[in-house]
Amino acid sequence: MQIGKQAELVVVAPATANLLAKAAYGLADDLLTNTLLTAHCPVIMFPAMHTEMWEHPATRANVATLRDRGVLVVDPDSGRLTGFDSGPGRLPEPEAIAWIVQAALASRDLKPDLRGRHIVVSGGGTRERLDPVRHIGNRSSGRQAMSLAAAAVARGARVSLIRGDVKVPNAAGIDIVDALTADEMLDAARTLAESADAVIMAAAIADFRAETLPDAKIKKSDSSTLNLNLVHNPDVLATLVRERWGDSPLLVGFAAETGDDNGTWLEHAEAKFAAKGCDIMIANPVGHNRGFGTEHNEAVMLLGGGVTEEVPGTSKIELSHRILDTIADRLI
């Protein structure tokens, strides 16, 4: 009894079909089910079972009942099960589960305020090909985007991640669409935006790509220089703004900026916000050991009409919840 009363979070992994049924009916015939009945904290369940069991109407009804009560039931992975079976029902990897647990613990008041919403997040850098073996890239790790995706799952959303060159493990419960170039990002974003309530463009998309792609590797020459002809990539966020009908989906951009002789990092971000025309812009300073590849971030949220909200240095998970707080308020 005291375990449930004193817990800050209860995580059930794996949650079998039998356990889901017992929890839905309020049975308490062992320590775990007694704990679930006495817990006043958030409860997260990670189902794992054969595909036929996961897709059975009884299991689907039990999952719906638990979700209606505020339990976060994270959809299982799809992949190799026991024996020769393969399909949805696989328990996510420990790193994937850890993302959701971390996101739940980082929330000040975890609630399913995004349940029924489809949130699309883009993340990671792009790889713009120069020849069959080389590419132009950047330092983005995708950690901020994965933090956003995990936090949205923890708040009950259906989450699609447009994944570029990401260097962190995936979070559980998300649908992944791989897109390594700006053109692929644009195609994926256009498709997913049609059913999305909000699109968060957190990917570090390269501004330029090679004008032409040779069929063979560029050979090293005696020259000390290599001349490349680069052309602009499509502006994914601006394109989504231009092509959307009405106010849906809500469009959120990121502006990773540095200061220079022409302005501060924030002034550059404000100019980008005005030019893009999106609903919200998350401005954050980047540089050496700042922003890219780190576990922490700082930002100023540009909310339109001259309204800003400063988020001092904090974890990327906590920043994600601040961003999602604003999105949830606007989606009401």
C-alpha cells in the first residue's frame, strides 16, 4: 500500500495483456495491482505482447479505459517478437522507455492535455550530398527534437518525428519518418501537416546544397582549393506557412542564431520570425558548447504581437514542456 502512496511515478514495463485487463477492471490480487490502485501519481504502461493480443478488441477496450482514467499507455514498437512472429507488440528498448520516463518526471503537472492531438516534430541535421560519398552537414544531434517528441508522448499526443541525421536514441511511442535532405524534409512535412494539429520544425536544415551531383567521387587534386557551386535549399517552414489553409496546423519554428556585426542573436531570430510568418518562433543562441549536442538549452519564445517569454538555461526536456504548454493553450 505504501509503495503506491509514496511513489512520484509508477512505470509498468512490460505491461502484459493480462495486466492491462486487471488494471482496467480494478483487480488487486498481487503487489503490482495493489500499487496501481493506491497510486496518486502519474502511471505509465509500456505494453508488450503478441500482435494478435495487442490488436484484440478486448485489449483495445482495456487500453481505452485506462487512457480515459489518465493512465499513459504508450503504443508498443513494431518488430521481432518471440519465435518467428513480427509486428506491433514489441517492448521498446530501455533507452526509448527512459526518454518517456524522463519527460514525465520533468513535467510540473503531467496531464494528458495533448490527448487526441497529432504533433509533428522535425529533428536532427540534414545531409546534403556533394558526391556519392561526401555531404554537407552540421552539429545538430537531434536531442531537442527528441525531447519534444518524448514530452508530447508523455502528454498523450500521437507523435510523428521527421528524423534527419539524429545522434540520440529514439523515444518510445513515436512514428518515425526518415528524411536526410531538405527536399525529403519538405516532402515529409507537407504530407504529415495535412493531419497535424501542430508542426514543430526543430530540425537544423542546411541552407544550401550542391547545384549538381556528380556520379563519381570528387577526386583529390594538386590544387589547394576546391570550388563548389551551391544553391539555396527550399525553406520548409516558410513553405508550410504559405501553403496552409486557415490557422491549422499551428506552425512552430526554431531559430538557432549567433550574433555578428549586424545584430545580436535575438535580433536575427526576431527578423527570421517576421520573415517566416509562423505562429511561434523558438529563438536560441548557439555556438561552441552551446545549444547543439548539449543536454541543456536556453531560449526566448517569440509568441507574436511583440510578446516574448524567456526560458533561462534549463534541460531540453523542461524547455520542451514550456513549448508544449504554449501549444496546448493555443489548441484549446
